[in-house]
Amino acid sequence: MREDSGARINISEGNCPERIVTITGPTDAIFKAFAMIAYKFEEDIINSMSNSPATSKPPVTLRLVVPASQCGSLIGKGGSKIKEMRESTGAQVQVAGDMLPNSTERAVTISGAPEAIIQCVKQICVVMLEAYTIQGQYAIPHPDQLSKLHQLAMQQTPFTPLGQTTPAFPAAGLDASNQASTHELTIPNDLIGCIIGRQGTKINEIRQMSGAQIKIANAMEGSSERQITITGTPANISLAQYLINARFRDVAAMWNDPSSMTTS
């Protein structure tokens, strides 16, 4: 797994019932490692069922250890964020109410098919990164652009339903079988700064998190819009679209709520 993913994978010592697996490295390497672990667990479940009378396959389950201070961002106001994760990925997500013993962290349990777990882990990473981002790095729109932000945010394209596309990291090989495709978006010129960020920081983050190639066309004379071309697997494209629309929603929310202007 270390060699194939390129990530550092360490397993805690001890004879306790549960041990901690720490995955470190570039974003893509971490997601590949999570994918390999999820598919390995599914393989073990299938093998265990060969000698079992059970007819339905239980879901793969992972427990993430998350700082308690970040759990509010994962849950969202009135549970809106965690509900969105469940609906868009198909995974079951539960955030523990209490911190782990002798710890300042809480357990986040994710259950479902490997594909659903991988997409859910990506979304959790996005939320945690945004919680650490300083708002001043990115362009904030003028008030008269706020209605455009809401309109764009409402155009969010959901993830392709599970089962209708191959997973982002296939069980066999992790490097084949997904056919690349292209999707185009049109964004008003005066809002493109929200996506690009200062010195390209935001668009680079979206590229890294989604794994998609994202190109922004130069402004055309006489045109009030810019074209964004997204290339990658269906899962890559869906995640890139989600991140772009999530950015519009976040900026709109910050403009409506001055108390939130210290974070992105």
C-alpha cells in the first residue's frame, strides 16, 4: 500500500482492540491509500461471508479521529453539512458526541461502499481545510454581486449516483479503466476571483482536492463571462464542480454574516 499510494502509512503499537492508522503525504496519495484500505476491508468482508449464512453484505466502516474543534464545521448549522455529505456520497456519517478518552478528539464513523467512503473522506478534508483558511487570501465580491453568488451556488451539480460510474480509485490497480471526459462551466467575470484566489491559491487547492485538470479561459473582449473547462474522471469532475459551488456558497454566506468574515 505504501509503494502503490506513495503515502506514509503508520500503525500504532499495542495490543488494544483498536489501533490508529496514520496516513501522511500529498492529497492524492492520501486518497489512494484510503481507497486501498477501504477496498481491502471490503475484500475481507466478502471472504468472511463465504462461510457465513448471512445473505446481505455489511458495509465497510472506517472511524476517523478528528479534532473536536473541527467537528462543528463537519456537522454544520442544524446538521446541514453532515446531511449534505450523506446525501451527495451515499455514505452514513456519524460524529461522536463525546471526545475519545484522554483526548481532545472525537471519532467520525463512515460506513458504506468503498466508493462512498472515499468521496466522503474527500469532503471531510475539504471542510477541515476551509476551517483553517484565512479569508483575506481570497477576493470578496461587491454587494451587488451577491445575487449572482446565490444563483451559481444553487446550480450545484451533485455527484454521479453510486453505481453509475466507476470509482475514483478502482479496486484493481488504482490506475486504470476510468475514461477521462470534459465538462465546461460559465462564470461571470466579476466573480472569477472567488474561484482563482490570491495568486491562484484557491483554484490550485480545488485542483489538488478533486484530482481534475481545471483551465480558466482568458477574458474575451466584449464578454462578461469566463469559461472553465474541467477534465478528468466522472468522480474528479463531480468533486471539482462541488468544490466550485461550495466556494460560491461560502463567500455568499460570509457576505451575509459579518461575524464569519475571519474565515473562508
